[in-house]
Amino acid sequence: MESRNFLKNDTEFICRFCGAKVEQLGYTSRDHCNICLSSIHIDINPGDRLNTCNGLLKPIGIILNSKKTFVIQYKCQKCGKLHNNKVAKDDNYDAILALSNKTYDDYLKKL
Ligand SMILES: [Zn+2]
Ligand SMILES: [Zn+2]
């Protein structure tokens, strides 16, 4: 189900986990690093940037949602909440594959 509260908030940022410069996505909110897939717990609803937690969201898995879109599942390393972000078109395919293979932690060591 698409949230009615979705806001477009597409800004470039420096990944807090791997240090990559992540460019604007262009078609929707850039909400995670396209290299290591890490995100920051800053949204309550997608794009609203209203969450004050600001913890590191670590990918823990990948699922196919009801619209047949791949969704990355995250767990916040600070508050422990679960969070989902849609896969972006330029996400690092190797990282997604590692996530689906449960070899993501090994993959991160090679980054
Ligand atoms: Zn990163
Ligand atoms: Zn959090």
C-alpha cells in the first residue's frame, strides 16, 4: 500500500556508513545509499524527514511487495525499529544480491 503521506524529498548526501557521495535520484526520494544500501532513520512516513532518531538503518533482508517491487528491510541500530525502503533503479546489484543471499555482512567487509 502506498502511503498517502509520501513526500518527495530528493537530496544528495554522504553515506554515513561507507562514505560514498550519493547523488539525487531524480524520480523519487533518495532514501538510502546506492552503494552499501545503508540508510538513516529520519523518516516516519517516506520523505517526511520528521523522525528525530537519526540512527543508522542497517539492511537485514529483501522482500517482494504486493506490487512486485523489491523492498529492502532495515533495522535501526539505535532504536531497533524496523523500516522498509524501496529498491532504487541504480542500487548496487551486488549488494542486493548479497542481501538476498544472507552474505551482506561479508559483502560489506569487501567494500
Ligand atoms: Zn553507503
Ligand atoms: Zn531509529
